[in-house]
Amino acid sequence: MGDRWIAFGGWAVSPAVLTPLFRDPPLLIDVNEIAPSLVRNGRLRPDWETVVADHVKVLSNDRLPGIAGWSTGSIMAYAAAQRLKPKVAMFLGATPSFCRRPGFPYGWKPAALKAMREKLETDPHGILHAFCERCGIALPLPATLPAASPPNPLSTSPRSPLPRGEGNGKTIENSGNTEAIKRPLIDGLHFLEQASLIPVAPLPCPSLFMHGREDAIVPFQAGKMFADAAGGRFLEYDGGHGFFVGREGFFY
């Protein structure tokens, strides 16, 4: 694949939404595709960080100029960066834990994620619409964006909740396979409820954290705490969880 950035997307959204942020197309990782490999029967694998890092190592062929992650993907990107030591790491709307924990009051209550999982079973489209609106990302969900990289073992997984073949005009609404959509997203919510990087260790590479001041998904304070603990630089922007939409060229 050459010296290409690795970029982790967010829950329920195609990682292609991140492509305009890069000068050269990154190698995208869809967290919705790999969540089922990290969660077993509703429980997060204890070795999930190693599994994520191994995915990145295989895809990058050990040539890794940078790792980036947004939202859920920021948790996975941090785990990979700790183990693979890229030249630089970048994080958008990042948090070390999506849920509140002792000493970390900035996340969601686990009960809220449980309620989302239950709602996904009966009204997946409603949940996804509400989530994207809260992110500040235009609807329909950006599963129709063109692919930014050639197919790879993750983006062609049959377990992906997003329609296969980005750019084919399909959306989650008309994909016709609701069950295939729901299960990985439910696993993703289990991941968000259980995954934690606390206590946060400093990263072994320079890092930049960017966050929207009005973020309604990941509290602004969570991103600032994460950056401080990881030894990174923190930048704030106007906007919410999808503050970067419509901006270009953050990553070079």
C-alpha cells in the first residue's frame, strides 16, 4: 500500500467521510466492520487492542507515516499508535472512554448505550438518523461517498453494516439487509460501553487532538483530558462532533 495514512472512522458512519481531510487518499478502516471481531457474545475481548494493532500492521505493510481516528475510531487509533509507533497520530472528537468511569465524569451513562442497543432492534433507521443529526452530519448517512482506497480485507468484510461498494448509490435506508446492519452496530455499542484507555499513557509519537466546542457526542472536556494525558497538542474548533465536515487538508 506504500506510505499511506491509516484512518479509523466512527460508529455507524462510512469512514469515507474523513477522506477530504487528507492530501493523499488514506487507507480507511471501518470500525463498524471490525467491531464483530472485537466483541464476543456482548463482551469485549481482553486482547482487543492487540487485535486492532495487528489489523493495522498487516494493512500498512509496516510503512506507517501516521494514524488518525475519529470518535470510536479514536479509541482504536490510540491503541494502534501505542503499539506500532507511527511518525504521528491525529485524533478528532476523541475520548479515552465513551462511558463515565471513576475519575472520568465526561462520558455517557452505560444505560444510554443499552437503550440504543434495544432501539436498534426495533428502529435501526431512527437511531441512525438521530445519531447523524446529533453529529452534525448530513443525511442520508454518507454510505454513498466514493471509496478512497482500493478494497482491503476490512472494507470487504461481509459483516460490514454499510452497503458494499461505496459509491454505488446505495444507502443504509435502501440496502435491504437490516439484520446485517444491526448486528455490527450493536457490537459497536458493546465496544463503546466497555472499551477504556484509562489510565491514559503518553503516546510514543507526536500527536494532535482536535475537537468541536459544541460536540454533543463526545464532551469537549473528554478530548482535552485525553490530549493532556497522552502528551498531545489540543486544538478546538467551532462546531460539533462532525466539525471537520466541509473542511479540507487537516492531515498532510
